[in-house]
Amino acid sequence: MILLITGSVTALLRWPTAPAGMEMPVVEVHKYGVWLLAKTVDQYIHRILVEEDIKGSQEKNEELFFASADAGEKLYKKGDFAASQISSTDIYLLKKVGLFPDILERKVEQHFDKGDQVSALITGEFYTKKEHFPGFGRPFVFNAKVLLKVGRNTEAKDSARVALKSPWWTLGCEYQEAADLAQWEDEQIEYIKEKVTEEGRQEDLKKGKEPAQVALDEAAFLLDLASVEGTWDDNLVTIAERYKEAGLDDIAKFLVYRD
């Protein structure tokens, strides 16, 4: 995981090995990791243009549409939302722009507010489909909460454990929250700490794992630990070294580059 910070909290995420369709998503940076804002830059810009058009601030609209130039014009024209006759901003965004985690989570909460548990469960399950947000654990954490809310405790635990198979910095919350849902104790953290020791490395090599894969796994483990402890800078050089060992020289150089 490499963050190109473009503001105080908003960034582009550059993966060492990106899932299909998530080559350069837009994220919000937190101490525990990242929150997915949009799967692509185009979707992020498109959504901003829609929401600002709906707000109706003429001066702000002109600034945004001018700043987005030709790219924005191809994505959205002022008045498109009104012309669509779609009553809800969220529905318009889901239909015309793309899927967004915060909107799907809000839809679930709205179903619960209306007492419609079935629709809430269906939407929560839809959120977790692997083609929607590949590589991110957040949908499974949220779905665990949904399942817990309706008393399906075993399924909630299973969903949280699926989430924890993803990088921990993609959970959309602190590790402990997901671990509690999964009913995990500290043994998982201890296991990962052992995997990044020299003994752990030698054990993997003895099992026949390729050195490049061992290095890549170790980088992933270090990122998981950093998300738990908030020690991103402390692990930066070591993670870059592991990527270099794995043959990802460009990623390694990019990670430690300073202007």
C-alpha cells in the first residue's frame, strides 16, 4: 500500500499488486488505514460534480466545472440530475456514477430505520460481492454488523473473519473492532509478529515457498501490524526492502521517494 497524499486526508492508493478494477482508487487516510471514497478518479470527480450541482451554489459550480475542464464535461453536465427526474441523490449516484461504500452503508441504515430487515440484509450481502470492492475488507466488517443486528451471530463472526483475510488497513475501522466481531484474541497479531521475524522467514523458505513470495507476504504482514499500531513511518524502509526483494523495484523506489 502506497499513499500519494493530495490533501490532508484524501489520497490515491497505489497497490503493489492491484486487484482488477481498483488500479488507483481514491481513499481517505486514517491512522488505522484507509477508507475507500471511489474506485476511480473519474467516479470521484463525477460524484463531486453531481453533488455540487444539486446544492445549487452557482459560484462554486462554476469553479468546479472550470477546474474539471474537458474531463468533467465528459462525465457530467450541469442539469443532468434534474433532467433524470430521479428523486434521490444516492439513487442517482448508484445508477449513473458507480458504487460507493458510504452510500451502500447508508442504504442499509435507511432500510433498518424503516423496519425492513430483509432489504437491509440483501443490501449488506450485495455490498460484499467480490467484484464490487476487491481487496477491501470493509464490506465484510459492515455486513458483520448488519448480521449481528438481526441476531445472526455466527454468520456475523464468519463475515468478520472473512474481512480479516483482507489487508487490515482496508477494514474501514480499527483492527480491534473487527477482531471483536470475529471473536479473535491477540493470537493473530502474535502470529503475524512471528511471521516477520528471521525465524518465520526461514520456516517459510524451508516449506518451499519462493523467496519473492516470502518477501511480499512479509511486506503485507508489516502493513497489517502498522495499521494496528499506527506505526506507518517506522516500517517504511523495511517494507520497501521487502518489495525490492520481491522484484517490485518501482514500488520500492516509489515508497521511499521524497521530493
